[in-house]
Amino acid sequence: MVVQAYILIQTEVGKAAEVARQIADIDGVTLAEDVTGPYDVIVRAEATNVDDLGKLVVAKVQGVEGITRTLTCPVVHI
């Protein structure tokens, strides 16, 4: 079963569109959009397990220049 999550991202001022474009190219990211509100970019990502999801967020997503904070929200099926 695939693990899915939303990643809420805050960026430096004026960087949201560029951050969303860069993140959209990362393997495992299914959607990346710049938005308004308390977060600047919302990402939908998937991985084979929770550990791989963590590696995706820490090693790839957080490595994009212009990101100041992320919040990962795993999808649950209740």
C-alpha cells in the first residue's frame, strides 16, 4: 500500500511559485501548487512506506532553496 501525505510549505517572500515548480519535478510528488494563506505551497506526495516518505521530505523537498518551514500531514483512511 502506498503512503500519501500533504506537505504544507512556507517560503521566503516571493519564492512560492519557483518553489512549487522545483518541487513538482521531484519523484514521488504528485502535485505541487502555490496557494494563499498561512502556507505558500501545498504538495501531495506518495511513497512506498513512512520511512521513504520521511526521506522524500527531508532529503529532497526540504533541500529546495527558498523553503523556510514544512509540515507533513499523512493521509489516513478511517
